[in-house]
Amino acid sequence: MMNELLIDRLRKLGWHHTANQLDSVLEDVSKDNVSYSEFLHTIVLQEIEKQESGQLEKRMKQAKLPYNKTIHDFDFTFQPSLSEKQVKETLMCRFISNGENRILLGPPGVGKTHLAISFAVEAITKGYTALFLTSDDLVEQCRKANEKGTLHRLVNRWSRPDILIIDEVGYFPFEELTANVFFQVVSKRYEKGAMVLTSNKSYLDWGNVFGDEVLATAVLDRLLHHAITFNIKGDSYRLREKKKAGIYPAKLTT
């Protein structure tokens, strides 16, 4: 009866792990003859670890990452143009607290998305919230929100995470609606919420991406004020793997 009452009170406190494990914990304590302070320390530590694990899992799920990649999987030797020092500095996540941005430019296949996801995973591990969007996601969600008359809610939702990752900016031109929403999000997050963008276009081409040179200039003005740009000029990882497998010829014969 006493155990049932204790379990109920533990659950009211949100100590669900301890409540579910109480019988086995008490049995172990009686066997090991530990002190009250050691017993209390053990159950508090286990509860904290369980809650932190659950919160981490929740943040990972909310981030909607397409896959889980860390910096340990990245081959810096294949991309000598990339500053490993700047990447590791970014992984410290101070740029998030400062409301700064990281922009990854380069042709397809050089590891931009991998790096962006690595930044997000490290941030989530450190307790920050994140959200990953592709340009396709951006366009599709803007269209749906516009039809429902909820664009302001969408802008607010994209402004909330500690770090917002937008992948593949420039792979196709934005229509006017998406370009305007993008500008609103950038403006709302300016100096408050960090962003990580990947793009295959140089900044000179962003006028074509947004369909408006003035709008593109306004976006870049805010994005680049507190930002580091990584220009990756190496070869494609995907083509390298195909060459290794003999699928893609290293040199074309005439």
C-alpha cells in the first residue's frame, strides 16, 4: 500500500522512470545495504539521465532531420578548401547563442547538407532546439499556409527554434510567395535566432533565386551581417563513390 502511494506521488512529480523501477530499486538497495544519501543520489541521477534522454529524443524528432550525421563521418581530407578550424568552432554552438548564421556554398555533392546536419545534431545534443527544412518544404508549406490563411503562424513557427536549417537554397527559383515568407523569417530571426543555409549558388546569383534583386539584397544584408560563409570548392563525394565502384568513369574517352 505504501509503495503504491509512493509510486503515485512520484508520477505526480513527473518521476516516471523512478516510479516504474521502484520495486527493483528498493530490492537492490536492501541487498547492497547502501546509505540513505547514496540511495537518494542514485535515484535522482537515474531520473535526471532518463529525463534528459527523453528530452534529447524529443528535440531530435522535432528537428525533422532527413538523417543523422555527425562531424566524425565527414572527410576533411577530401575537401581541403574547407576550414576544419572554423567548422569545429561552429560545433561549439556559440553562434547559436549569439544569433549568428552559417552559410555553406558549393556545388552538389561536396558535403554541405552533411555539415548542416552535423551542426544541428551537435546543437540538439547541447540542449538547443532545431528545425530542418529543404527548399521544397519551404515552397510546399508556404502554399498550404497561404491557402488556409495561416502564413503568419508559419512565419512564427519557423522563428521559434534556436537554429533553423534551410537546405538547397537556389536549386530552383522561389516564387514570389515563398521569397516574401523567406524574407519575413530572416527578418524575424535577425540577431535573435541562428540559421544555417546551404546553397549551390553564389551570392551574386541570389537575385535570380528570389526573382528580385532588391529583395535578395535585403535578405543577404540581414543574413551576412553576423555570419560565416563556408565556400566548398572540392569534388562531389557521390561521384567519388561511383568512380570507386567503377560506375562513373574518372575520365571521359573521345
